[in-house]
Amino acid sequence: MKKPKKQGPGTGAPNLQRNDKLMEQVRQIIAETPEVRPEKVEPLREAVASGTYEIDARKLANSLITKLILES
């Protein structure tokens, strides 16, 4: 028969309060983070507009195959 684990320091209610504070900080960071990162999107937008954006067909195919395998 296994003995129940003893609770050590840092467990119990104070730990829950700390977790609640961390979760609130995470929520705040997520709320402040833009959904679109202009520094990433703008160069792509310009490349598409100018016709210089090229798709790596092999990389795209590998990504699609991997996604299909993981979803099945």
C-alpha cells in the first residue's frame, strides 16, 4: 500500500494564489499581444505585391503531408 505524499513548502493555498496571479499575467500578456505581427507580415505583403514571393513547393508538400499524417 502506497503512503500518501506529504505536502512540503510551497503547496496548498499559497501555491494556488501564486498560480492565479501567474494566470492573470499570462492573460494580460496575451491580451496585449497583437494577432498580426506587422514586422513579419509587411515584407511578405510587399513580396506578393511585387511578384517576387516564391513558394518552396517541396517545403509546402512536406508540411501538407506531415499535417495529414498527424491528423489521421
